[in-house]
Amino acid sequence: MDYVSALVPPVVMAVLFIAVIRVIVKTQGGANKAKEDAAVDAALAQAEATRQPSAPRTES
């Protein structure tokens, strides 16, 4: 019976890992892709707009 208790955690982790990968693959694209892309583009544009220009470096 020790072998069963030794195999349960890796099997459970493998099943959960496969489930996570399936969810990631299924949620790529689809109807919400344009909405998600627009949200990312807006966040990047806002980050670029608020970023301060850095002072130029002086090299000797």
C-alpha cells in the first residue's frame, strides 16, 4: 500500500497540469481575443505615455 501513497501526489499533479494546459489552449483566440488585445494595447499605450524620457548619457 505504500506504493499507492507514493504515486498519488505525482498523478494528481500531472492531472492538474494537463487541466491547466487545456484551459490555456482553449482560451487562446475566440470571441474575446479582440477585446483582450485591445485591453493590452491600451495598457501599453498608457504605460508609454506616462514613461518619463531618460536623461541622455554622457560618455567619456
